[in-house]
Amino acid sequence: MIAKVSVMPVPAGNTEALRKAFEEMEGPRKEQCIANRHVMGTTREFVCLQHMPQGDVVVVYEEIDDPTKTMERMIDSDSEYARWIVNHVMPLLGVGGLQSLPPSEVLADWRA
């Protein structure tokens, strides 16, 4: 698995709606969320809301079999969950559609 970290600013005023979306992912949409992660090749996802003086950011750590194909797989699935993410969650992050973020530049990757 390949590890990937993303950081996305949360536009002002969207933090509470984003919290509610993640509660929905862990509640009534949990099975859809799990199925979606399998389609995307994700084996681990850890998401944090970080409060910064400049505003909130979402920090996402993922372990994925092929990060270059993650969004492509989600688009190809055309599931109800994928459409919900596109229409309800991505706009809360100021992202339109299922576009992937620019790649991160890894500066260090240390493991014991």
C-alpha cells in the first residue's frame, strides 16, 4: 500500500456542515462509505479537522493500492455514494467535482 497525505482548507462557515457530513458517513452511509473505499482501493483512511489561526483544514491520511487511480475508480463506479460526495461533501471543501488534489511533495518518510 502507498501512503498519501492531503490537506484541504475548509472555507469559512463550512466546518459544521462538514462535521455533519462525516457523521452521516459514519452513520446512515457507513456501508456505502466502506463499499466506496473498497472500489477506490483504500485500506486505511484517517481524517482530522485541524483548527488553525488562519482557519480550519482537513488533514487526510490514506493507504491506497494505487493513488493515481483512486478518483478514476470512484468516477467509474457512478454509485449513489460517489454522487453524494461530489454534490454534498466536495463543495464544503471548495472543490468542484471529483478532481484530485495536486500531489504532495514527500519530504520525509521514516519508519521504525
